[in-house]
Amino acid sequence: MKLDPFYLVVDSAEWVERLVPLGVKLVQLRIKDRSDSTLREEIRNAKAVCAAAGCQLVVNDYWKLAIDEGCDFIHLGQEDLVAADRNAIRRAGLKLGLSTHDISELETALAAEPDYVALGPVWPTILKAMKWAPQGVERLSDWRRRVGAIPLVAIGGITAERAPRVLERGADSAAVVTDITRNPDPEARTRQWLAATAPWRSANGVDAVAS
């Protein structure tokens, strides 16, 4: 499986509707603390936009809703992985992405046979408080060796200017949240990200997530 080198992470279907049509091919819908009915509506709206644009939608955390709504990709953190029914996820045909922050978590993730592994934070991040120190871009080369052929996603403090550095170190995809959503011009910044990651998209022949 190949991942697009630009992995957008947003917290609403409105962001998906706003940015995916610009050419985004991989987006995660990461929403916290909302009712099931609201989450279901957000997932449905985001899924419709992504289907029309040829973009891969990844749903964060809510694997039951992702199954119910016919999604095909779920992302889980370590705590969510413990509580999730991995057999149900696999039976439904969902691909699985997992977060890791250190060697122990990587071992846990690899045992679950994920379709990709995310490492972070690479640099300090303002998205949320973290108990893990920044891993540094150098750690990506080691992670690349450890995960083998499994796609590797770098996340945490990545900007359009830093994205080439993580891709050069072996990451298959660079994930971004605040560099776009907190930018004064998110559309322009999205286009900058598309341009910055274009060489890896062309080199790998990636148009979207593919099996």
C-alpha cells in the first residue's frame, strides 16, 4: 500500500469540504467529544466530499461508526487500540493506521499488523499537550528500518518547509494539522503543501491511497 506524501488532518467536514477540492488526496477526520449523531453526520459529509474528489478518508478513533458508514480506513491511538475490536475492523475490510511515540508503542503497533504506522511528535507541537519529547527528524531513519515495508507517517510540528526533510528521512507521508488550519490563508498553505510534496507524489506514482 502507498500513501500520498501529504496527509491532512482536520476536525470537521467543513474543513474537508474547503480543502480537499484543492487536490488533497489523503485526509483524516479527527473529531473529539461530539455526540454520535453529530459524528455520523460529519463522517457522511466528509466521505461524500472525498468520494467526489478521489481522496482517501481516514476516520480517527470511531471505528464502530466507520464500519457503520462504510468507510475503509480508521486511525487509532494506543489507548483506543486496546479497546477496539480488531477482528471486527478486519472483517469490515477497514485498513488500520496506528499512532506511536516510542519503541514500546511501536512494538505494540506492529503486533496489531497495521496498514501504516505514525511516529510523533517529530518536532514540538501546539496541537495538544504530550508526555513524549520530540523525536527529532533523525529518529525517522531508525523507524523506517524497524517498520520494514509498512508505510510510515511523520507527524508533529511539520510545516510545508519541513515536509521534505521527513520524506527524505524515510517517511512515506507527512501529516499536518495546525500549519494549515491555523494559517491566515489555509487554501494557499494547502497549495504550498501540495507543491512541497509533489516530487514524492510523482516519484511514487501516488494519486491516492492505493492497495
